[in-house]
Amino acid sequence: MRVVGFAIGSLICLALTGSAQQPNGKGATVGRIVTQTRLVSLYSNLETQLANAAEKNDQMKMKELLTDDFNQWTPAPSGDPVPVDDWITKYRPSSFRIRQMAVQNFGKINVASFILTQRGSFGESPTNGSYFVVDLWTEEGGQPKLAVRYISPLQQPSVKVSTPTGKQ
């Protein structure tokens, strides 16, 4: 009899647990908790340090985090890379947010990709908006340093609204 009572109690617990994970009346499901990996935590911190240094025009800190031959590539015309000295003197975010970061390790290279939303400027050009960024990090003297940045503006999907003409 004890076994039957235990089995019934277990089934009730399972049923209650399963119902807690079902969608509620508003169609939302119970979310999952996303845990950052060690690499995402490390490179989120480094990217934040770099952006904070740029915001404060702390060129010494920026140079600590960049390789001597760092450059930034964009799809903008002329297509030429921005060298390290130009990038250090021209990049000035006034605010930024990093999200959706992923980091892959390829031996001596770590690739961090993320969405950067910022306000600020690059030289005389405003850089307000969201960008998809791929950064290649390497180590020099045991310290991680950013070697290459690929950055491209994100475009909001265009919504085509069709107006019925009555001739369809």
C-alpha cells in the first residue's frame, strides 16, 4: 500500500511540475536562464574596458588592449581598413551596449561576435545605431589584445505595405 501511495504522490508531483512549464494564458512560456561562459564573461569585460577607454579618450588604455597592427574593416566605401592610430584618435562612443555575445576559441585566436548599440562618433561622422561586430583577439605577452575588428551596421528589416488596388 505504501508503494502505491508513493507512486501516486510521485505522479502528482510530476503532473504539477509539468503544468508549471506549460504556456500561461498569455501565450508566454517559462524562460530559461542563460549562463555566460568563461570566455563570454572575459571578452565582455575586455570589450567594455575598450569602449570605456575610448569614451574617456584614454589612449594609453586603448593601446594596452590593441595590437600594434590593429585595424578595423567596414563595408563602407573605400573599403580600406582603419589603422590603429586613426582608430584610437577618432573612435568616441558617448554610450554603448554590448549584447548577444558569442566567443569561439581557435587556439591562439579567440573570435568574439556581438551586437554593439552605441551613440557617438568616428571622427566627424556620427556612429549612432546598432552594429554587428566580429573581433579577433590574440595574446601578446600573456595579455589578450584586439588584432582585427570587422563592423557592419545592422539594417532594420523593411516592411513592404501593399495597398490593394482592387484589380487582383
